[in-house]
Amino acid sequence: MPDLEQRFELLRRRAGLVLAPLLFAFVLSANFVSLTDKPTAHRLAAVMAAVVVLWVTEAIPMALTALLGATACVVLQVASAKSVFAPFADQLMFLFIGSFMLARAIELHGLDRRLALSVLTLKVVGGSPSRVLFAFGATTAFISAWISNTATTAMMFAIGLSILKVLRDDGRSRIDPRYATGLMLMTSFSASIGGLATPIGTPPNVIGLNFIRKLVAADGAAIDITFFEWCLIGVPIVVVLYLFMFAYLNWFCPAGVRELAGGREYLERQRQELGPWTRGQLSTLVAFVVMVVLWVTPGVIALGWGETSDAYKWCKLSLPEAVPALLGAGLLFLLPGERGRPALTWPEATQIDWGVVLLYGGGFAFGMLAQETGLADVIGKNMIAWLPNAGSFGFLIAATLVATLVSEATSNTASANIVVPVVITMAQAAGVDPLEPALGATFGCSLGFMLPVSTPCNAIVYGSGLVPLGRMIRYGALLDVAGTVVIVAVVKLLGALVR
């Protein structure tokens, strides 16, 4: 990172180490009238205040913050150890684990790279700068719907740099430098947008789903959004937002030529070098297909035979999202890989990001405790004064906008843990159906395109030196605004489909 950014990051972390304990002591010792008869909620508020500061500043690893915060809740007797740590074993945690193992196998066997190069070498793409940009971004978005946004960006970033290198070295066409900026931003922005399509595409999706399932159910309307139902909303958001993003990047970042000399030939050579499909790639593809089919089966049965059918009731009970994830992951250890090994070995599987898994568990724990102690209700009733007579639509707009702004300052995962439960309790306190605001906040937490620190995806492409900060801010702000509008419109139009 540039020296100025390094100094900012260092100052931010040091500030967190100072502010977190100070804020904890202040909240714990302060006399809040609304918490007078809720001592456990008061102590939880002090812990959560410190946790939020540490998450925003990233003074210590975020997973460690989640664990220490949960531990502090036990020490301060907010709840029993059994209650505090129960969310770490929630079924959605196993959805993460199974999905992460599949993503690990996809990366290990190069299945993602094979898919990317297969799309980019299609004849319909050819050497047109616009079609290359469109196919490059669409491929990135699709891959990102299934594996980590950051991993997708890292892979496509390398491919994008290779394309640009060939174009610079070829000498037969002079490419406008703005095209390089557009291709890099397409890499980052597409990865973040694509993650909205499926529940497993990005961490905030599963975090939001968990809060919706637990907190909205407490309001009397039990909601269990399936994989298929999520896609009914997520896919339209991705399609509309991607088309908008492509249109303006293609307009503001022209290549200056009609054909990219040598570009398709280089990509074709790269694809040929991959050779034939390997056993590991085929096995990983089989596990992936099995996982996806099991995820969408309940939704298909509901459409064909209705939610009252015995087949649908069986699927709901026997195939919650975690089960297909674990079945697919289990297949990786049984199907053949290379040189007599399975497609995924246990040492390879253990290399998934366990820190992220623990972070989710901490977020779930705080949301559950806030509900049980009454803290969430107090926060909602106090904050509701900010949105007098807002109504359902007003809450949806506010929730999406706040989530987007918070995601600019901190990680998307932390944003979801902070914003979504507050949005739900505010809506409940106002007597508004919390489903649409919660969905808007969940999707909004995956926005945040303006700064290199907003997402790891932005940081990766900014490090190329091909993306001036001013352009990232301008184009990112435009996408933030468009994303907020698209999310609000689609959730309002299609939100009823998941009830």
C-alpha cells in the first residue's frame, strides 16, 4: 500500500485499541434510563460497543474480537456459556464450512480458471474490447456467486493483467489507458456484485439470512428463506446492476480501438495450456452439481407441487442448506483426484478460512443475546425517533442506504453483523414488517465500492497501479447509488416471493 494509506491503517488500528476499552468502561458505568431494569442488556451493550469499535478499526483480528466478545459475555454473566456459544454450532455455520471446502477444491484443481478462459475464448467474444469487457465481468460475477469474492478477484485480476500485458507488448493497437482502469474495476466490482446472487456468494448473505430467520420469527412471522427463494431476488439484482455497471464502465473507459490485437490468441493459448480435464476437476464439478441440485430442489418442488405437498415438507426437514453443503463436501473426499488421491484431502480442507467461520459465530451470538436480553428492543425504540412515520418503504430505503454507507467504512461482514439486527429491531419497534428492510440491509452490506479499504476486492485491483483513486471514488459512488436504487426496487417488487 502507499505510505499514506499504511499510516492511516496503523492510526486506525491504534485508535481502536484505545477507544474500545474506553467506550466499554463508559457504557458500563453510564446511567441509561432505558436500561435501568435490564442489567444484562446494559452489560451486553458495553461489550457490543467495544466489539463494534474493534470490528470497524480492525485493531485485532476480527475473528478474535468475536471470540473475546462472546467470552466477555460469559464473564459478565450476560448469559450462560451454553447459550452464548450455542450459535457457533448453528446449522448455517456448517453451510459455511461445506461451501468453503468446495471453494477450496475449485481453486486447487483450477476449475475456476478453466471456466474463465473457456468463456473469454468464445468466438462470440472475439477481439472486441466491449465484448471482452462484458464477458470478463460476467464470468467474474458468475464465479463469485459460488466462491469467495476475494479469491475470484485474485484469480481474475491475474488474468486481466495478462490480457493488458499482451495488448501493451503487441504494438499493433494502441489501447487507451482508461481501458486498463475499466478492466481492473470490472474485476473488483463484478466480484462484489456477483456474490449477491446466491446465499453462499458472500458472507453478509448468510449473516442476514440468520438474523431474518431468528429475529423476524420472534415477531410472529416465521420466515425461512431457501436457497432457491434467495436466488429469485438475488439474481435479478445482479443482472440489472451488472448491466448498468458494464454500460457506464464501457462508456467512461473506452479502449480507443475496435479490435484488441493479439488478445484472443493469447487467451486461447492459455486455455490450450490447461490441457484436458483432470480427474480432480471432473470430481469437483460433480460435487458442485450435486450441491446445487440439492439446494434448488425444495424451491422447484414448491413451484411444481406447492408448499403443502409431502415432498416439499420432507425437503424442508431433511435438506436445510447445511446438509447439501456437507454432502457435496463429503463427496470431495470420496471422488478421485490426481495420483490416487481424493479430490480433496483433509489437510487441504483444513486450510479454509476458519477465522471467518468464527467471526460469523460471534455475530450470530451477539444478535441472539441482543434479542434475548431486550437490548435489541431498547435500541430499536430509541432509534425509531430518527425515522418518524417512515413506513415500510421508507425503512427499506433507509436500511439499504445505511448498510451501504457503513460498508464503505468497514468490512462487509462486520457491516452485516452491526446493521441487520438493528434494522430488524427498529422496524419491529415501529410496527413495520421487518422482512424488506432486513433484505435491503443484507444486500446493501455487499456494496461499498468507493475506497480501496472498502473491500479486499477493491484493495487488490488498486494495488495494480492502474486504478487512480479519484476514478475508483467516482465510479464506485455511482455504483453505490445505482446499487441502492436497484436493491430497493427489486426487494419491493419481489420481496413477497420469500414470505
